Amino acid sequence: MNVELTFIPALLVILLAAVIGRLLSMKLRQPEILGEIILGMIIGNFVVLAPGAKTPISEVAEIGVLLLLFLIGLDLDLERFKEMVLPASGVAFGGIVLPFIFGYFAALFFGFSVLESLFIGASLVATSVGVSASILHESGKLRSKVGTLIMDSAVADDVIAIIIMTV
């Protein structure tokens, strides 16, 4: 019972902030997700949520990410997706190798062990498919050739990052 009393007001504050962030971004002609992220950072750093509210909110957030990715999948053109696999592989290769090498050597430079440096390099490989998809969808370019290339590359980056990080 106590969790619900802390969860519902916290969720309402988050939803209100997301709407305000979205409206501010639209007014400034920026991607809507930018305002949502910035206001999320502000709330996360300056508003103290009751301890019982964080876990249910995290679970709702995971469901939200799943729904976003599912909706993006519904919007993708499978034929164009297949067409772009080869060019996307080249883009994905660059998006994997460069961040991995940079992250690995930067971590070594700052005194991390080889194993820690490998993990840091691998973590930089992962992209935010949700953010890319949201911006492409908002701009109406998700189904375009460029949008498909970006999404193919981002998905490949994330799959490879997951494999590297679990090894």
C-alpha cells in the first residue's frame, strides 16, 4: 500500500515533466526527446523520490522502452531494411571499432586494468537505438534510406556490444 502512495505521485511528476520537456523542445525546434532527457536529469538530481517509488518506476521505464522499440519495429520497412544490410554493416563496423579502441586505450591511460578497459571499450560500442529511432520517427525519416541505414547500423552495434559485454 505504501509503495502505491509513493509511486503514483512520482509517476505523475515524471509524466508532467516529460510533457513539459517535450513542449519546450518543440518550441525551441529541438528533438522532443532532448527536453525529456534534460528534465529527467533535473528531476533525478534535485527531486528526492521516496525509496519505494524508484523500483516500480524503473519497471515502468523498462516497459516503456520495450513499447518504444516494438512501435519502431512496426514502423520499419523490412524490404528496405534487408537492402541496407551491407552498407549498414560498414557503418556499424566504424561505429564499433572506433569507440571500442578509443574507450579501451583511454581507460588504460587512466589506470584501469586490461579487463576493465575492455569492458569500458565495449560499453562505448552500444548505441541508443531508442533515441535514434525516436528522432528519426519524429522527423518522418525512419522509413527513408538514411533512416534505415542508421537503424540497421545501430541494431548491429547494440547486438555486437551485448555479445562483447557478456563474454
